[in-house]
Amino acid sequence: MNDDVRRPRALVLSGHDLGAWRAEYARGAAPAALPYEVDALGRAGLDITVRSNIDSAIVDRLRRKIEHRTEYSVALPLRGMVAAGSADVVVALLEREGALPAILKQRRVPPYARRPLVIWSCWLADDLQCATPQRREELSRIYRGADLITHLSRHEASVFADAGFREDQLFPITYGVSHRYYVPGDDSERDIDLLAVGQDRGRDYATLFDAIAGTTLRLQLVCRPENLAGLRVPDNVTVVGTVPREEYRALLRRSKVVAIPTRVLTYPTGSSVALEASSSGCCVVATDTPAMADYVQHERTGLLVAPGDSAGWGEALVRLRDDEALRARLGSAARTSVEMTFNAEHMWSELADEMRRRELV
């Protein structure tokens, strides 16, 4: 790039605790300098400024009280107004951070009214799909002020369209993870036969438990107690609870097979674990949902099992346990798919190119 050409300036609104994040990164416990590796926008040709919530106990309590009622971020967009005035584009990391700027744009309130707004979205399509008609209209009214809304699975586009969003507002971004942080270890150290990780509402541990109960398969499970509410945990399951990111990464490097059983939701529930496990060279088995099919190719980069099919899960897991060559082939191909496509560097570069194509920067 010509040094005489001014780089576009992007204001990134992040609801993360950046102080804590940067401290983790300094000691090697965070996968990138910024959450979701959004710092890659800088390597894609933009100058980025990041704003997060003020680190103050009193302010934080007041903020949480207000935002509990609004259901979206208020303090952060207000804090970012000065920086927005000198930015060429505003990038909101997640829906909550993009709601108020979208509202202010529609009401022609500067500086957001004069700046393109890009919302990097994860759950908005699912929120629209699950909402009452009244709530769906409210969400549509809030977010229609955005210039560009990314979503993480192609099949979500129809949900947005049904809710009244324009096609030119939407972009199915290729989700990616930090492939330089999640890396394979020595295969000789893979002493965990089967690992499952996941804490969101999309996990379907009931089906996985049905699949392995009474078998010789042994599962280590990383999740919250709420994920197991009402379930009987089989004797061959060791519940680890929740773990720090460093320990999670170590578990992936030790695992031969990682299972991601999920329900069918609009957003790609389980995709982060699937890609981080793939990046770590694990053999991945996941539920065959429309969203997950964007990230795992059956028999090429992992195995997919029909939703709720406990017998199918059992067959897939036994097959992988008994076939070391298949595990190695799928794990290697999965790692390659992340190196080539499903990495955060690619994701943010893709978004930067799309913003240029649409003349947002």
C-alpha cells in the first residue's frame, strides 16, 4: 500500500473487558491482541481504534442497571461518540453494541448519523426467529439503521429477509478462529479419547449421553451445571466443569475426538468449538444442522450426525475410536481447512474487502 494514501479509520465498539483481555494476552492466555482477533482489520489495511466500557465498579453497576432494561449496550456507544466523529466506519462487535448506533443513525443524531455502521452479528437471526411478532418488529426497527450486518451462516439470510431487512444490508461472513493459538500438539500426547465442550443453550448432551451410556466409550465433558439440568450423567462421563482458556486449549491438544452435539438453532451453535478443535488437529463429530454444515464437511473434515440421533452418534464414535487412520485423516484435513479458510485473519480481511466493495470505507 502507498504510504501517502490515508488508511480508512475504523472505530471498533467492543463490550469486552479490554484491560483483562490485554493482561491475558500479555501472558499468552488470550488467542489474539483483541477479542475475536479484530486487530486483523489493521493488517487488512484499516487503522483501528477500540472503545470498551469504562473500568469502574460504580459506573459498571449503573451501566448494568440501565442496560438490563434496554437489553442493549448504552454506555459504550456513548463513550465512543468522540472517536466516531473522526472515524470513517464504525464496527460493532456483536448486536448489543450496534443497537444504539443504529437507532441514532435513524434519528440522524451525529456523529453516528454520518458514519457507516457495520454490525458483526452472531445471534440476531436466531433472536428474530424465536421472537414474538411484536419483538421481531422491534428488533427489525432497531437494527435496520445498520449499513451492513454480517451473519455467520448462509441459511440465516432468509430469516433476515423475512424480518424485512434488505439484501444489500447483509453479508454472510466466513467465521474463523485464531489458528495460530489453537495448534496441534504431539499426537503421542493425545490421551483423551473423547472430549465434549460447550456451554450455550444449543448443546444437546441428552442425545450424547444416550449414545454412550452403557458402552466402553469414556467422555470428558466441559460445561456448566445448567447444561446438565434434568439429565442423568452416565458413569462413563467425567464432568470437568468450566475451565480457563489455557486449559481448554490444552484439552483440545490432548483429545483424539471432539464431540459437538447440538440442537437445531438458527445461528451456528457449536461452531467455535468445532473450528478450534479442527484448528487443533482433532477429529470432530458434530450435529448436522444447516448452520454447522457451513463449517464441517461430512467425511472430509469431520463427521456429521443427524439431530437427535443417539444411535447414529454411537456408531460414529465407535467407528472413530476403532479407526486411527480415519481420525488422522479427518483431523489433518480439518486443520488445513482452518489454515486456508476458517481463520480470523481471513474473516476480517474478507470483511475489509466487502466494506471497500460496498464503498463503506
